[in-house]
Amino acid sequence: MAAAYRRNAIVDVAAVEFQRRLRRWRPRADVVWTALRRLSPALAGMARQHAWILDHRLVFIEGGRRTGEPVVLLHGFGSSKENWLTLAPLIGRRYRVIAPDLPGFGESGFNRNERYGLAAQAERVARFIDRHVGEPVHLVGSSMGGGIAGVVAARHPEVLRSVTLMNAAGVPGARPSLFEQAVVSGRNELIPRTLSETARLISLVTSRGSRLNALAAPLLHAELAHRFHVNHRLFHDMLEVDVEPAQEFARIRIPALVLWGEQDRVLDVSSAAAMAQVIPGSTQTVLPGVGHLPMIEAPLMTARALRAFWTTTHSAGSPAND
């Protein structure tokens, strides 16, 4: 798929004009958008913080029970820490909840001289957990964040209690999704530039998206359009495979949950069985009627699945916080 996309890609990241625009890119300065990003975490009981990790300024939100077992939540491609704001209060009564903007995304730093493949991002996440959290965590990764989480689990099990791969990138299923079919033809629907493309993106990633689309598309499209060149570069880095995910995931020996939305049109639900088969001793849970973003579409259902899994891992003897 990666080779086909690079061969047919509509946007050429090596083009002179593309590189010129990338050099000139700066984070968007918008008063309303900035205020919304600063205020929305507080409404979910989260505080905004930052840390320096391997030459990147990483912005994250943190809340929940301060003495609880820590949970780190990794968003997917083109997304940000705000994806977790609905879920965070539902798990925060028992757990300490931390959600970063992955390097290159959201409010965290982007450096065009750095690389953002799965292995490089996994190293940054492991360093963040070690330095900021200071104890093993339950790591949850959505989509691209799931691919990163799987590499962390394979290479740095000492910083984790468990790993959850939620609609995660890395292991293809028996059926190609609508998104994967488009990628092979050179189109990337995860990187919109217009309002109509943003609306189409939200419809793609959600199964219950009609109401969400009406609210979110006008709010998100300016930011997504502004990040058009950066996101193409980040996607290119992700496809420049610096690890073979299936081989990495086969090395996972900590408790692992493969959690998937049944109606996922980005990464088909058949990937869940393929991924669970690769990871020794993993648990598989499929959420009915849910698409690519369970934490947004069905936060209560997602929270129940996560809490049940974490309770099981605790009972099985993983490290605990009293």
C-alpha cells in the first residue's frame, strides 16, 4: 500500500513548491481556536502542561485521580489530545489520565528536519512515560497512535502495565477499507483542504457522525487546511516504514487488548482478528455500531471495555497503585 501511494500520490512531498511551503509553515495563530484549545481541557477536569522530550516541546493534558494507576492516551493521525476529552472523565475517577499531542501534531512541536515514523515516535513516547509519568502506565493508542503504542510495548515493556490497540495501524485485515483503497490510488482523505473535504473526513472516521459532522466540520476545517503540508509530510514519514509492525507486535509479552469499532471505514474490522492473532495472549473486543473513533462515538462503551481490561490485568498481577 505504501509503495502504491508514493507512486500515485496526488501531492508530491519532494516537490520544490511543497518544500518551500513546508519551510515557511508556522502554527496557526487564531484567537478563537487557541482559546478553545486552552479552555476545553478544563471543562473535562484536565490541566494543560508541557515537557521537552528529545528536542521536541510536547504539550499534554493531565487529570483524573492523582493517586490512580496512570493511563496514557495516544491520538491518531491528523488528530490531537482533544480527541480524548469525552472519554477522560469516564476513566478519571479511578485512573490518572494523561493525553499528549504527539510530536508533530496538535500543539506539540514540528521540525521538518526530524522524522516521525512509528519507531521514532515510539522512542519519544517511551521517554515521555519514563521522565514525566515515572511509573508503568496503561498505554492506549488510537489508529496511528495504536501503531506507535504497539512498538512501545514491544521495545519498552518496562514502562507499561498494559497496551490497548484501538482501531490500530500496523496489521492489514482480510478486507481493504474504503480509506485503504483510496490510498492505493494516491488519494489521502485524512488530509482535507476544504470544508467539504473536512466533512467527508468526519463521515469517514465516524459511523455515528451526522450530528458530529454538522458541529465539527466548520470548527476543524481551518486548522486542518492550515496543516495540509505538515500532515502530508507526517503521513509520508509514517509510510516510510522504519519498523515492520507485525513483527514488532509479535514480540509483545505484556497484557494486550485489541479494541475495534465494527463499522470502521479507515481500518477494516478484519484487522482486529489479524492483529489479535499476531500478539500472543491478546484479548479482542469489537464494539458494535461504532466506527474508527470509539472514544468519541461511544465513550461509555469504550470506557467500560477499558476498565474491564485494566481490572483483569490488575487481578492477574500487573503492578498496582494503592
